[in-house]
Amino acid sequence: MYLFKRVADLQEALGQEKKAGKRIGFAPTMGALHQGHISLINEAKTQCDIVVSSIFVNPTQFNDPKDFEKYPVTIKEDILALSGAGTDILFLPSVEEMYPEGVNGKHPHYGFGYLETVLEGAYRPNHFQGVGIVVHKLLNIVEPDDLFMGQKDFQQCMIIKRLLEITGIPAKLHICPTLRETDGLAMSSRNMRLSPSERQTAAQISRTLLYIKENVKQLPFPEIKQNAWKQLQDAGFQPDYVEIANADDLQLLDKPLPSGQMVMLIAAKLGEIRLIDNMLT
Ligand code: PAF
């Protein structure tokens, strides 16, 4: 695996691969890698000739400075995990390399519309603008044919789909399924920050999503959401939202869709740690 810290060096290496007609796959990350990230690399390897990953904890997407400071950093382990998984190139830029204009400099504003006003958008102001800024930069740098992202961040995937439409960047987006621990907890870098007892409780989110999934066709939505909310609270969570939405456009639903896919989404805090998860039905 080659590791580049500078845009120019990465682009020189990639240029040669592109000239040789190689298909480039890209999985952007913020590090603190787990098997969910590795599954993106594995999928990219089945579809592409050259797999690029990046590790960059992006300051502009953290609405809460404390969350940014405490975001887990495990670079040594991440490098080993990525090279073990067969990643060809790792891009590990500094903040200055990614933001030569300065983190507080002038950035584009993306018209994500409704998508950034609901759920994560409502609870994390400007978060998706920050994601848009950094993913747009990374896509311009790497110019991948294929982009691999995890369904765990369902709304983020929709934002990136919209970003590709807005910018006309021709990368194909692949949304890869959420990987779960044996007790159902969705894999997430933030799980590392849970205490042992919080870690046990954390699996309640996926149990509650399963409860919603099982009842979505039988019970009225307000009742389902109320029961789900109570399950989370009884387990020790402070829920931010429990919602059922149209999986195509994230419009919130108060009754089942006559046709088409629905998505159930939860965000809830356990102590200091805010977890999100979703399931499709
Ligand atoms: O999902 C993430 O890890 C980040 O939001 C991303 C897409 C790498 C942008 O910083």
C-alpha cells in the first residue's frame, strides 16, 4: 500500500493508473476503522482495479467542537487494517493540505434543500455542508470511477447522491450494508468511546429498530414511535428522534407507504455518546 500526504503526489500516482485504463474505487473515512470500513474496501476490490481510501478527520463537519476533539484517532492500527485488506493507496492529508484556504475560509454552499433540514440535519446544524465540502474536495482530488459509502449513515449517503447531482461529478455511488456486532449494535467509530456498561446497553437501538420493522405494517405509526421511544428511554438512552421515512426522499411518514421502501431511523444519546442507526423495510 502506498501512503500519500500531499495532493500532488497522490495525483501523480493516480494519473499513471488512470492512463493505464484502471478503474479507481474510493472509500473516504475519518479513521478509527472497524470492519464496516473494511467491508467498503472489500466491495471496492470486487468492482475496481485500484482501491484508494482516505483518513481525514474533517473539522468542518463537526458542529460540536468537543465531539471533534474527542473523535477517536487510531492511525497505526488503521494503516495496518487498510493494507491488510488490500487497499492500494491511502491518502492521509493534513488540515492545511485539505483546507489551503483555511478551515474558516470561504467554502461553497450546497443546495441540499429539505435533506439537510430533517433528522441529522436538524440536530447537527451545518454538519452536511461540512460533509459536502470535504467529500467534494476529495472527489476532485481522487476523481474516482466508484465511490463506496456505508448505509449506516443513511442520510449522509442521500446527501452525497445529491452532491454528485449538483456538481455533475460522474462517480458511481455504492451504498454498502451496515455491519453489526453479534448483539446487533451497528459498527461505528464512536462505539470505541462507550463504557463497558454503555456498550451492553447500546444494542437496544438495533433491537428497537427491529421492533419497529416487525410492527410497521400492523400498528399505527404514532403508537410504534411512542413504544420505541419508551424502550430507548427505559434502557437509559436520551433519544433525539425515532422516525419512519420514505427511503427515496426521507419524507417523514405517519402511515405506511402504499408502495416503495421505508427506512426507520434512530438517533439517541447514551451518556456523552450520540449513536445513530437505521434499517430498511
Ligand atoms: O462518514 C464519514 O466518515 C465522513 O462523514 C466522511 C464521508 C469520510 C466525510 O468526512
